[in-house]
Amino acid sequence: MEFTYTGVDKNSARTKGTLEANNEREVVEFLRANGITPLSLKRVEKHGSFLQRGVKNSDIVLFTRQLASMILTGLTLIEALRILKEQGNKPRMQEIINDLITQISEGNSFSDALANHKDAFSDIYIALIKAAEKGGLLDKVLSRLADNMEKGEDIKKRVRSALFYPAIIVTGVIVVIVVMNIFVIPQLGSLYENLNIELPFTTRLVLGISKIFTTFWPVVGVLALVGFFLYWRFKRTEQGIKVIDKIKLRLPIFGNIIILSILDEVTRTLSLLINSGVSIIESLNIAAFIANNYWYKSSILSASTMVEKGVSLSDAFSNQKVFPPMLIQMIRVGESTGRIDESLLKISEYFERDLDIKVRTLTTAIEPILIIVLGVSVAFLILSVITPIYSLITQIQ
């Protein structure tokens, strides 16, 4: 969900903007963590076409990569943006680029211009550009930002592809079961009633389930809709977010993949932010909101509060239960050498390799497991409905 806010910063200056969050509390926490006292908060009701609402991540990656290359060749920011505008980008990207040119020409900074398009550019993106402007490292930061976005997108694609096949198999199992319960089993049920024979428990169970599908389908449909609606409402509440996010982390096999992907993205982003000159506290506050999990988000924000009070980053992380000892040890090494960004990058690469291995292992192992599950499910149905016929034929012989 998107929210607009107005607030007052530490210098008593009024500020306003938009943020993406699950609920209002997350927005308030983010603003306070960044030294802004919220005055008003309103959820944005989105209307119009998809084109008007935002752009794809791949479009932003391409824009960033091209912009970095042009600035590296010696072009000014305005010249580079004008060339990008003429390169036949998608209509929404052309609108954004044109607005960026207008704002920069009027004297606004690049980061301030980007902040007016938070539907396309994340808070991390804007913070990095702001730090790059201060340090005069816009070309290098843009290149690293493009690398970071490409790597993050690649990891998400690998995880999605690993989950795609199981989803197809599970859907297939459900379709087969539903079709048999609606069209096949009721016919056999009528046959057994006419023959007046004693049925085994498994057959009675299958026939009972089939009767629910065929006779009480309106009730089943209504209950399914009510269940979906209650789940939809529950997952939007703070308690619902907590429960669902904890279940995700504790899922067999998949939970470990989710944890590794979160750790990889958080450490990689922290490394990029710190290396670009963003303070550790601000980096933590920004990275917390890319974790996409309540428990990691709250742990990172808690660590940020401790660091602000003078606690070292490694000690702050060691007080949180969600971070592995290896990550804490690598941060300690970085603190002792003065290169926390390099230590975070190294541990990020470790998490990425571990994630890649687990995704490939899952992809290899899941196929035979799901085929067995599908076979057992279908075999159970078939044996349950055929066993009485076989017994009847045996008695006749």
C-alpha cells in the first residue's frame, strides 16, 4: 500500500512525501527512525491504468545502467537524461525522464527530483543518489546500484523458478481430485448404493467427500470465499503480519530459502549504502524496509536504535535472535579493520552461494517427491473406489 505523509524533521522543517508499507504503523516507525515526526498520514487510493501507477524493476535497472555508462563517458546529467528520453523508452519512463530534466533544470538536485517518483524509485535508490551527490561519485554509485538491482532481480527469479514447478504439481493434484470427486466418484457411489454392499472405510470416506463436493458445493464455495476474505483481512493486521511472517520462516525447506534470500538482500544493500557514504544508522533504517518480513524488519530497526545509543553494530546484531553467528562475526571483523562494507559484501556472497545451492537442490529433489505424492493421491482415490468392485467380482466367482 502507498501512503502520503507530512511531518517535521529534526530541524523543524516541514517535509512531505510518499512511502510503500503494509500498514500505517510501519510508515510511522520508518519516519520516526529517520528523525521525522509525522503530522498527517493518508493512504493513497490508486486509480487508472497500470501504466500510470508505476514501471517495472527491469526498466529502472536499464535506466540506471545506461545513465551510469553515459556519465562515465563525460556527459553531464542533463545531457545523459536527454539522450535517454530520445531512445524510445516506454511512455511512463519517458514521462519520468522528462520530469527529471525539468526539475534539474529548475535547480533541484537529482535525488530530490527522484523523490517525486517513488512509484518508480525506492527509498534505497534515492538515499544512494543523495549520498553520491555529496561525495561526487554519481557514476560509480549508479554502476554499483545497477549491479545490485540486477543481482537482486536474478535471485528473485531463481527462487520463483524453484517454486513454480511445485506450484504446478500441487495445482495438478488438486484439479485431479476435484474432477474425480465431481464426475467419477458420484457415479460409482450410485452403483454401490444399488448393489447394497458393505463398503470399506476408505471408500466411505471418499464417497462422503465427493458428496460434499456435489451436494453442498454452494456451502463449500461460500465457506471458501469467507475463509479467503478473513485471511485477507487478517494478513493486513499487525498480528496477522506477525503470524504469517513467522510461519513463512518456519516452513520446512522453503523457510530456509526465504531466510537466506532476506539475509542476502539485507547484507548486500547495507554494504552498498555504507560504501556509498550513507551513515550506518540511516543504512539500517532503509535496509529494514527491504527485508519484507516483520521479524527481520523489527530486528534491524531495534539494532539501529542500539547503534544510535553507541552500541557497536556487531553487538546490536548479536542481541537480535534472527541473525546467524557467522554474520555477526563478519561484522566484528569489518569493525576491527574499518571496512564493514567489505565484510558485509563477503557475507552477502556467502549467503548468495548457499541460497543458490539450496535452490538447485530443491529443484532437483522436489520433482520425484511431488510425483510420488501425486501418484499416491491418485492411487488412493482409485483403490478406494475400485476395491468394492474387486471384492464383488471375487464373491461372484
